[in-house]
Amino acid sequence: MFQFIQQQKDLAVLLNQMEHCSTYALDTEFIKVDTLYPKLGVCQINVNDQVSLLDGAALDLSDFWRKVFEAQQNIFHACGEDIDLIYHYADQKPLKNVFDTQVAMAFLGHGLQVSYQNALKTCLNIDIDKDQTRSDWLARPLSQEQMSYAANDVLYLNKLAERLKFDLQTKGLYSYVLEDCQNLTKEIALETPLSELYTDIGNYRHSRRELMQLQQLSIWREQITKAMNQPRSFILKNATMIDLVEKNPRNTFQLAQVKDMRPNIVREHGKTILDLLKFLPPEDEWPLRLARPVKNNSKEIAPRVDLLIEMVVNKTGIPKEVLLRKKWLNAIYEHVVFHLDEQDLPSYLLGWRYDLLTEPLIALFKEDIEFLTTQMKISR
């Protein structure tokens, strides 16, 4: 049913088989508990209905990752964490040739986060066991149960993909799904610039001084976590950083009282944290206040927005939650109010959605600009 590959010579045979096949079904099993970067335990691949489990702890997979990037298509289910791992190990990005069966299920109206187990049951009436989810994938030897579980994750993936592709092509949605998968892998490849990390932590309530402190803390945390390969929350949680700037401790005693502040962090980095809070650049270099999020459009425009979205849903058959996410809507609000460049919009909004949805929404929001500006309360 599957082979477990631990030797380079056996991997070489698989790489040769991959030469004669252009589509692979893939999955990974890894551990990411006390590290920033994942530790690969097993990589599963289905090539022409032959399943191989690659020992991530024993093999040099450089040539294997190259083949993955060169493939015509790589099939995953819920690829987010797998892609993140591949980028780390392959030291290459983005991976453009992906078909994600979870994304496909969402387009066909099954919900945004259908599990692999439920997808197989829904589409192929196949039942698989999922009781090894929390296994130690770095332990050796792997149990037979672990290996069977890992193999099952790609055994039926090609068949599932074929069924979904047929349904999508029938509805004229296949190219849309491929584009969204490409946007997803591109999004995972993007790293927020160090100087902008604070915008994911702070909010419109914070003063410019507090945002400056958050900017300094977030840059320091990112550098420490990468240098030490530790999760960000092991250094400072986001909530801890907010508590830090709001309480503004002046000494290590006050610092130790801050929410979820770890004693070892106070001991090892307390002085640095206090200095980052205290020593700030000149005021004209502080970040601007963040805009208040828009709750809704004006009562004149809101029904027209709803009608537009409903018309696109009816025209395409794509569920509303797939068509437009809250964060994309916010990006359009900011684009209109701050007169930003269209190329800075999320890439999801610039492809197949542009003519159908993005451009008409921009036009509607421009009619509503006074109301939106008031809501955002831009006092800078």
C-alpha cells in the first residue's frame, strides 16, 4: 500500500518515477510546539497511485523539493501549513502550481474549512481514521498506525481532486479556484516588513506614542524569535505587548506585573524591554494613528452593496463567504478613503473578482466617501 523511504538511494528511485508524472498529491506531518519553524517528520506523496512516506528526519530532500516546484500541479488539502513548511525547507517561494481541495470544496458550497475526512465522506463516500492527528512525528520507529494514517492522507487525494475538478469545470469555476490557490500560496510567501508588524497588534485606540512603542517591541520580538527559533508567544504574546504600552512599566518590578509576562523574559530581557518603551525616536517619526474599522456603509449605500454581492453570488454560484472576506472589504474601504493605489489591494481582489466585484464596490464606496471617512475618524 505504501513504502517508507529512509535511504537516499530509495529516494533516488522515487525521484526517477516523478520524472514520468506531472501531478503529485502531497501532505506533511510535522511538529511545531516549541519552535518558530516546523520540524518535518514525514512528507507523503502519491505518484501514479503509488504512496511513499519520506523520512523528514533522515533524508536530504533538496532534489525532491525541486521536483515539487517543477511539477505541473501539486494537490493538497488545506495546504497552508504544508506550504509554509515547504518554503522553509526548500528555501524557495512562491509555489504556484497548487490545487487545494479544501478551497475547491468551499467554491462548491461545502463551507470554508471542510476537513479531509469530511471531504472524502461527502464526495467519495470513503471513511478514513483520523486518530493520529496529535502523534509525535519525530519519534522513531513510527508505529504502523502512524504510517497508515499518514498514507491515507494522500491515498485518495488524487481521486478527490478529480471529482472536484469535474464539478468545478461543469460550473465554469475551475480557473477561479486555481487563481485563488495561487493567491493563497503567494500570501503565505509574503512577510510583513519589520516596520509594519505593529499594525497587526495595535488598533485605533492606541496613541501615536503607544504605536511607536509597539513598533519597537514588535521588531525586537521578531528578531529574537528568528534568532532563537522560538514561537513569538514564548517571548511576548500580542496581548502582553498591548498591556506593556498601556501600563508603561518603569522598572522590573512593574514589568513583572504585566499580563502573561514570563519570569525568564523579565530576567533575560527586562532591561531591553524597558529601554524599548522609554527611548523613542523624535515625535515626527512616530507612526500615524490607525483608522477605526468601518462597521457598515450609509443607509443609502448599504442596500446597494448587499444587492451587488447578491447579484454576483447568483451569477457565479460562488458562496458569499468565498467571494468576499471581511479583511478584503476593509482593504477596499481604506483604498477609497486614503486614495491608495489599486495595485496595493489584496491580490485576490485584482484577478477574476476585479470586474465582477472589486471595481463596482470601489465605485459605490466613492459615493459613500464622506460617511466612511467620518466612521474611520481619521484624526492624525
